[in-house]
Amino acid sequence: KAGVTQTPRYLIKTRGQQVTLSCSPISGHRSVSWYQQTPGQGLQFLFEYFSETQRNKGNFPGRFSGRQFSNSRSEMNVSTLELGDSALYLCASRSSGVNEQFFGPGTRLTVL
Amino acid sequence: QKEVEQDPGPLSVPEGAIVSLNCTYSNSAFQYFMWYRQYSRKGPELLMYTYSSGNKEDGRFTAQVDKSSKYISLFIRDSQPSDSATYLCAVNSGNTPLVFGKGTRLSVIA
């Protein structure tokens, strides 16, 4: 079974721009969560989607948003990029009723 | 107080050594305990998943949970250079967001 895939793998943007990241979960997994990983803060939860509905949201500003499509694929968007948004953005999926989460390889975003 | 505390290391051991990695957590509502391994420039890979207090073994890896002291451990026996990675502990209350430790960077020297 294919794992979680994320595109693009690397991205370079400038301050003020916006960016959209994509995640395809493991086949059959309907829950997708997004996390931000930085050297200073570690892994922090952004939001979780299940059946196209946001189920949980972390403590991030409104510039960070996401959505999920009917095929469970998910996108996250960051608007008005700041230097501090440079990070590895990780997507994780899990099957409904199961707690174990499986991560993709991440998208490394660099904001200049 | 952070919800999950983990010594960032780095930890350097000779090949064949027994490695002990540890985390403490503050909230007794956390009932599920995980260890992830993350190689450089890769996503975290789920290594161990436990629910109850006690030990769970999988090959050279043993996860240990002590809910009374809110302490979780991962032991690696006969460590190999391929075990060199960052190890992250994570906890949650079941179908809730994972709360991670900062990770411990491990180097196993041949």
C-alpha cells in the first residue's frame, strides 16, 4: 500500500507571497492532519480534517488554512508568508477509529 | 511546563550499545504513547505504539510506559549505525492531535 505523499517536496517563496501544499493520504484513510516542524518549536499541530470537515485546529494564526476534498486529499494554504513560516510541513493520515498516524515525507518551505 | 519533555541530546553511543531514550509528560489524560524515528530530511516513521503501562517489544526495540510517574522510554538493543536518527516521543488522548517531544538526536558510531 502506498504511503502518504506530499507535493511539492521543496518550495522557496518570498515574504508576502502565499503558498499551497498538497497531501494525499494512504488509501482508505479519511483523516488528514498537518503539522509544522521547526528546530526551535519541534512538531506542532496545525489542523485535522475528516470527511472534508475540520475536526481540530491548533494555535496558529488565521493565515494558515486548509481543506479536504471528497477523495480525502488535503491542501493547506499559508497566506502573507513571513520569514518565521520557514519550516518542514508534515501531513499525517490515519484510518477512522484508529489512533495511529502515518506521516508523509514533508514539504520543506523556505521563505526569503 | 511543557506538555511533553524530551532531552534533545545529542546522544552518541558505540555500535552494539543499549540506548535508552526518555520522555516525561504532564497531563494524565494522555493514554496513548508513540515513538517515531526521523531520518534527516525525511518524515517521522512510526516505530512503537502503546496504550497501557508496561513493556512492548518489537525486535531490538522495547517501549516502556509508567503512567504513575508519567514517564515513557524507548530502549534499543544492539544499536546499529543505521539507528542514527532523531527519535520523537508523542502522546495523545485517542483520536486527538499528537503532542510531540522535541526529539533526541542519536548517533551510533561504528
